[in-house]
Amino acid sequence: MSAGLDRWWLRAAELSEQAALSPTRSLHRAAYRLGDAILQLEADQPSVPDAVRQLYSECAVDADSGARRRGVGCVLRSLDGSGITVARLEGVEDLDLATLASPLLQPQPDKYYSIAASPTPGWRVFRAHAQDAVPVLAVGDGCVVADESRLPPFFFRDYVVAATLSVQRSVLFLHAASVSMGGSGVLLSGRAGGGKTTLSLALAARGHGFLGDDMAAIRMESRELLPLRRTVHIRSGLRDGLVDHAIRNGAVEQELRPDGARRLCAEPRGLFPDAPSDPVLLGGAFFLRRFSKTPSLEPFTPSLKEMPALKTLPIRWSWGISPGGRLIRFLTIIRLLSRVRCWHLDVGRPAETARLIETTLEDS
């Protein structure tokens, strides 16, 4: 970082204006439909646009269509030689941009970070307790200024996506896979590594619609399940034979994780080019409970007593930080799911479990 920006957080407002008034350099521009809103992204460096494209390429829309009518606009500028990035956002007037950043910095933000008022009026800063007292992030009115070298990987990618989803008050975003089967939408919920991706791919390989394997979007008023198809990350392990066939014949890349594990990456349309992906009315939800030699189901009615199953559904940044906010989120989920059929699912071999889901929905 250049010496002139050693105390950059004290100059956050000035740097924001400087970025806004600086001559326009070659911009990387893209737009994505996420739920019912459009993210319009512009940047003078390719890192953030590339990261968004790698994960959300199937959500891309025409960047020149002028379709920002319901969504978020974000312009990212890197200040030459400083390591400082300025993000200016539009369409986020109802969001607390500091609260939105907290869960993206650490799984337990209150333990590792604190938010404090900045000497600059109208600005707040994040300080990392475990490192030093130097802020990593400054947040003002519609603007974020950060030392990007000290942020978690993909922070700005996840931040602009979280902002776009958070402005959609009428859409509920859940940590779940989603498919369409016989004109009815189905959620597959469970802990990380519990089989959501494996099962959603197994169902798509059997000709059902693939709406997403990690995040589901539901219009709360109409109960419509919307497509939100991200790049699929496929771990090694037991898979449906039809999925293996799709992988052999599709455009698949191999990714090496920081922990040394390898996984496959593919766009859903590369695996299942004919799978439907239109919005569909939510009709059922399966909560993946545990692995078993033989798949089995147990129907249940959503309630606060079913907290262990339901707690896997909210997305981390959508929780808010107050106990009251978390309770309201749970009650919203319970009210929505009380209108559809729900089952606990013990997961067996992928093909057998997919067939059990099919026959259950056909018979119910």
C-alpha cells in the first residue's frame, strides 16, 4: 500500500468521491438475474466480475439491456498501487451495508470483528480483533472502501450477490437444492455434505428440472420456486450412473481445493442441456437427515419443534444478528412450508433415493 494511504479509512469519503470522479477506464461489465432482481456490475479490474461469472454464468443477462429496474448496481474501482478497492452501490437504500458485511467476514463476526464509528461522519469501520486495530473495511452511504488484500477470498463477489438478494423483500432465499418434478417444485435441504447436490443431479439426470443445487429462491406470496442455477461443484464419492454418463459427455473441469481435495465443476446446462428450468409452484420439501443403506421417509409438519431440521435452511447473511431477527426468519420459513408436504429423508444410494422421491410425489 502506498504511504499516502496508510490511514485510508480516515479518507474513505474522499476516496469514494475520487473513484466516482476519476476518468473512466476500460470497464468489465456484466449483468445477472438473481431471483427477481438484476445485478449490474462494472469494474476496472477483472477479478470480481470473473469470480461472479465463474459461479453464476447461467444467470447472466444482457448487460446493455438496461434491465436494472429491480436490483442493484455496483461499480468497483481499484485505486492504483494502493490495494484499496472502492465499491459504490445503487438500489440499496433500505439495506444496512455494515450488517450485510458482517457474516461474510467470518462465520462468527462478533467474535473476530467489531464495528465502530469512524472519525469520518456517517462512516463505520470493521476492525479485526485477532490481527490488529487497523480496519479492513469502511462502510458509508451506498459505498464500501476496503483493503482488499486483508479480506476473505471472494468477499466482493459474495457481497454484491448478497446485496442483490437482500433487496428482494418478497423472495425468500434458502440454503437448499431445488428441482421441478411433474410440474411441482421440490426442495432438498440438509447440512453441507449431506447429499443435496448428489440427489438434485440424480433427479436431473432422470429428466426432471434442475433449478439449483445450493440456493433456492421462493416468491413468498405465490409460493413459486425460481431457478437460481449456479456452477455445480461435484465432490468425489458415490453417484448415480446417469450422472456419471452426463459428466463423461459434458463440459466438466477439475478444481483443486485449498485443503488439497479435488472436485468437479460444471455448468448445469453442460450436464443436462434439455432439463427444464422454469419457475414452478413449490409442492414439497425433503430434509436430508442421515445416510443409510436403504433410503426411507418420515412425513412431518414444520414447527419450532423441528428446529434441528429447519436450521439448515436460512442462508448465513440473511439471518440478521439479533435473536428477534432469527426468530422472525424461522417463523417465515415455517409459515411457508406449512402449506406444502414435508418429509425427513434418510439418504441411501443416489439412484434408489431418487426413485423413492419420485414415487412418493407421484402417490401423494
